[in-house]
Amino acid sequence: MDIQCRDRIKAEFRDCVSRTLQRLQAEATKMPFHEALLSREAVFWSRFERSFSTSFGQSVIERVSKLVAESTNAVNVTAQRQTTFNIDQAYLNSIEHHVSQLRVKGSGVIARWQDDVREVLNTQPNGVSVPVRVISDLYFVRDNIEHFFSIKTVKPNIDQTAEAKRDLLKLKVYNHNCKTFFGLYYNPYGDQRSLYNWGPPMKIFNFHTDECVLLGRDYWDTIGGEGTYEIVINLAQSVSIEMQDVIQQYGLENMP
């Protein structure tokens, strides 16, 4: 990752902090019961964290991910990439049946990505062609292979996850050789995939073994190569050091 990319990522992180401070100043509020039960300091910094989480949304992750891909030998890098193509109706029926069965308790259908792709691709076409559009949060080409990413919050709901799987399977029908990913930019349960334990989406993908599911380190290193996760974390830490005085001064001036 080159210096220019690192600087642009740091600028994204600085902007998140600045937007947080601006939002707090514009939306001053009182929470008397919270302050009575906890403390003014606890309520103040809790509100700061919630506001920061709003600023540090998926759009920031998409932009940072795009910067990383552009600086690491990817081409045609695009956020919110629209891919339009025609697909046989039989494939769509197979995909819909698979996803719906995953959600039926007691169906006996278990998510196994490679088997799921194979099952869909083995479907016998019926000759009825249907236009399809898939929007990918991040797209790029590397080593002449198309890469498609569906990027979600770290605790996605089952509907979001099901729709993402439909899209990834459609893309595999469109281009058997493409790489498709369901990406979470960090793992809230720890570094190991096996620790992920958010139940709702785990009916749709096997988060522990499906290679299309990227959690935390795997997500960043897939986009930018080995070590990218540590680089991005270190850039965030360096911005934290830069912004500490500004944050602390805001606290001194605005603490109730």
C-alpha cells in the first residue's frame, strides 16, 4: 500500500471524527434520567460513541476498501457496481429454492458454499431468459479475475444476508470463474472465524467454513494482500493520536 493511499485513508478517518464533533454540536440534548442514574461523563462519552458510529458507517468502509484495492494492483475498481445480465429462469428458481429452504426449520438444508454453487450450476436450464441486475458494494479485477463484494454490518440480519447470497449465486451463474464475497470488516467476537457467533445470518452462510465469507482480517487481506488489516488498524490508531487533543478539548468545553 503506497503512501498516497495511506494518507487518503487517514483523511477518511479524520473526517469521521470531525463529522462526529459537528453533529454533536448541532444536536445538543439533555438526558436527565441517564445522568441521574449514571454520570454526566458516562452519558456524554456514550453519546459521542453513538454519534461516531453513525459517521463511521458502511460508506466509509466502502471508500477505504476502494482505496486499498486501487493501490494494490486491482483495476476497474468500482463502488456500488451495477452488473446487468440475462439468466435462465431455472437458475433463479434454484437459487430461490435453496435460500428459502435454508430458512425453514427442520428442512435439513445446511449452508456449504461450494456445494451450494455446484447445486445451482447443475440446474437444467428451461430456456426462459430473465434480465437481472446485481449491485455490488465493491468490485475490481485482479489477475484477470472479477471480484464482487457484498459488504455488510458486522451483525447483519437474516434478510440482508439472504439477499446477498442470492446475488452472489447469480453472479456465479453469470461468470463461473469470478470470485464473490460476503464481507464483514471486523469480527466483533475476536480474531478467529470460529468465534463468530451472531446467530441470525448463520442459517444462510457457514461463517466458520464458507470461503466466500470474509471476517475482519480476511476481508482486508483479501482486498489488499497479507498485512493490510494491520496497516488499516495502525492508520486508525495514528489518527486517534492526532485527534486526541481536539476530542479532549471538545469534552472540556461541552461536558454538562
